[in-house]
Amino acid sequence: MGRQGPRGGLERELERLDGAPYGRYKGLVGTWELGPGRTVRIVRAQADPFAPPGRVALRLDGEAAGFDPELWATPVRRRALAGYLVRSAAQEVRGERAYQLDAGGQEVLDRGSCTVGADGSVTLRFGVSLPGPRRRIDGHQAWRLLGPGAARVADRALVALAHEAALVGEFVETVEDSVALRAELPQRGLVGFVADGALLPRRSGADDRPARGAGVVPFRSPEELRVTVRLPNAGEVSGMGVPEGVTLIVGGGFHGKSTLLRALESGVWDHVPGDGRERVAARADTVKLRAEDGRRVERVDLHAFVDHLPGGADTSDFSTDNASGSTSQAASLCEAVEAGARVLLIDEDTAATNLMIRDARMQALVAKEREPLTPLVDSVRSLHRDHGVSTVLVMGGSGDYLDVADRVVMMDAYRPADVTARAREVAAVPTGRRAEAESFPGVVHRRPDPASLDATARGRTRIRSRGTDQLVFGEHEVDLRSVEQVVDGPQVTGIGLAMELLVRRGHLDGRRTLAEALDLLDAELAGPEGVAALLSVHDEDLAVPRRFEVAAAVNRLRALRVFR
């Protein structure tokens, strides 16, 4: 724990250390008082000036923070309040290179960088590059950063008096409404909802803020799909409900098909006010799928999609270090369902064509006994009918999906229309295509070997992110580029910490299935400890992940071994 320093003690200690060798910063680890109800805890000090920044936790008790108890009355409201405060703190330290603070983007996630306690206390965690010219402690500059600098952040960003109550309330209520909307979907037989007036286009692939300008078309639901929900704060809100079953999103190129799907993909997260997608929601058990050449697959039952391979491999217990586009997508689908997904999102632009469809002409040319792949079009209805798994597909090039769709939405210049009746008329004209499967048989649950999830390298825990694309986990690098619902680097770190926690807490023990272990993880992260359970691994910038992204990382770990 380190020392408990008296008020004023940190300044005196830094004065005493001024000019000492840099490594003696480590002696500051511990908790120091900054004033009534305020402490700064030095969690980790740098070993040298070129090491990663030290870690600091600035805490204000509930009385010092002074927020209305209504703002922190529930876990959802506490997460939202923390999201508002950390963004305010990031604005306050902008331009100060010594501080590193994770404020996140458009999504309001449960972040380690700022938490609000059940007693109204506020804790801000951030990095500090401690000054060390010529590898010597600069005590006066260090005190400026850890004392007056931290106090300034507290005064201007972490106390109620620093904020307009209406703005804080709007932020908290927006998140609360988003959570309520998402929870409403299963009760109404919906997998998604897009509110009238939502702004779905983004500024660019590198800028997730809403697009602006005269060409941006606010969303408006077709009358046939319009539903009205009552939210705790906004009251009645109308928009398009996406029903359970098989839904196609069709239309010409550049008319907004993929934009709508991406909004639903992001609808598993809450968004900041003004994002344009605050009232776009997808069920919490929604997973986006795509093809992923080269990924590893470990003992997945793929026989529903892949069978009688030329080499004679057993596709009911299939492993490969270098999956093709079709086998990777088939594996990702089975793994998602195994982890508990009940809604799948697929965009033909990023899917493996030969797994999606085999039309009548190709069936006539290549006999089924010569084709190992069974396309999704023949089992997608069974996924819902027999297993309760709905699918939303963007489809612009294959009319054969009209035969199996429960609902068809056409996007025309970013305006949706329900064209289900017309689609059924078109589908009534036979194409000569024959179904190649009668049903989806379900998934085989696997039991990961906990020894294969080793987060250590050279005897030390090694977990860090490289942006959203890669997780460093022990001696391995996990490629997450195709796990499209990962939104930022701290979330990748959270995934790695959750994997370590699965093993350390014994949730993965070689006997439990992956789904059973994920149930225990969910319960732990939703419990009183919450984000602190991940911070107990090591105190870094992190965001709490969903079980589905954790499962995706486990399945992409090249060291993974599983029992069947």
C-alpha cells in the first residue's frame, strides 16, 4: 500500500528529494493528503525518465465532490457521471504534456480512468511523467504536477460547483435512457431500434463524430416499422424497430446500407449527447461478423458450413493456423453463438461470398458432392427458428436471401423503406436454386485449458494494447483487427485483463465451458467490485469489455488449447 502521508507531507518530501537520483521517486508510492476530503495516491513511480509514465489516483470523497445524490444513485448513473467528469478533466489538462488521461471517444464505457463510488466519491486515475533532468529528481516541478496541478484539475473538473447542473444532468439522463432502451428491445421482440432524427453518418473512417452539412439526412422510420418506446427521461420516443428473425438491408451502393448496419453495431454501447446515435440501440448480445483470412481456429465444430474437405479433415472438430475467408467466418459465427450471441450482424462487403451464397448456376456447374461449403442462406432461418439467433444482413448482390428474409428494408439516399411485400413478390419467381441444408445443428461447447491462457512473459504479467488492432498478452500478440465492436485501446487492455482474471479467479478451470466462465466473469464485473476487479491485475488505462470481445480474443490466441 505504501505510506499514508500527512497533509503537506508530499511537498516536503519532494523538497527533500530534489536533486536525488531519479529512482528514488519510487519512495513516493502511497497515499498523500492534498486537502479536506482529497488525496492523491501514487500507484506507480517511473524507474527512469524514459519509462512509461507513473500512475496516480486523485480521490475526492463524496462531500468534497458535492454532487447531487440523484446523479450517483444507480450504477448506470455513476458510470455516466464518471464519463462526464473524465471528459471535463481531459479538457482541463489538454496541452499539459506531463499528464496522460484516457477520456474515451463517443462511447460512454465503464472506464478505469474515472469512477464514481456508491458514496458519491470521485476517483480520477491518470499517468504523470515525473520530471527528471539529467536523471535527477526535480522536486519543485514534480510538486507542481502532483500538488497544485492535481488540485486545479479537482477544482475545475471533479466538483459539482465547476459544472452547470443542466449539462451534467443531460449527460447522465442520456446514458440512462440508452440503457433503458436497450433493455426494452427483447421485451418487444426487437433486436434493434433507430430513433427518428438520429444522425447515422460519421465524419470519416478516422473521425467517429457525426457528419455535418446539408447532405446529412436525419433518420426517419418507415411507417410499417415504427414503434414508440417510453424512456425514463426523454419520455415517448419513436423510431424504427428491427424485429427478431432474418432482416435484410438492401439498396444501391452509397445509399446508406452499411451506415445503418454500423449504427446497429455501435448500438451495443451508450453514446455522448450530440453524437447522433444516442437513441440507436442494439441488444446487448449482438455480435458483428466478418471474414478474416489467416486467423487461428481451435477445435470448432464447423460441419454445418464446411464438410468433406479434399484432405479429409474432420470439420466437426476443426483446427487450423491459417483459416480461409469462409472457414474463418464460419468459425466466428459458431464461436459467437457459443459465447451467447443472439443477434448476428453481417455486411456482404466484408463477408466471404462463398459462405454466404451458392446460386443456381453455380449449383448446376459444381455438384454438391464437390463443394465442401454449405452457404449461410440455407441455415439462417434455422438459426432463429431453432436456436433463437436473429440475423441482420446488408445484401446488395444476392437476391436469393429474399427467399429467407422475414423483413426487407431498402435504403434509398439514406431513407429507409419497408419493401418486404415487394421482395416476396420477387422471391415468388423461382430461380431453380436448391437448398443445401435443412437446419443449423447448434454449436459444441468447448472447455479452454487455463494453462494456455498465460499472461506472463519472463515471469511478469504483460498485458497491453496496440491501439484497437492488437492485444499483447504474455508472449503472444492477438490480432483483433476484425473484431469490429472494439472501440478503443483501453478496451483492448480491458479484454486482456479480463482474460487474466478468468484464469486467476478460477473461472476457467479446464472443466467449465467458455460460456460458463464468461457468465462468472459477467457476474463479477457487474458486482460491487466492478472495474476494480480488472484494476487489481494492474492499474492501467482500461475500459470494461463485453463477454463477446473477450471470447473473440480468447479464440484468436494462438496458444489456446481446448477440451471437447
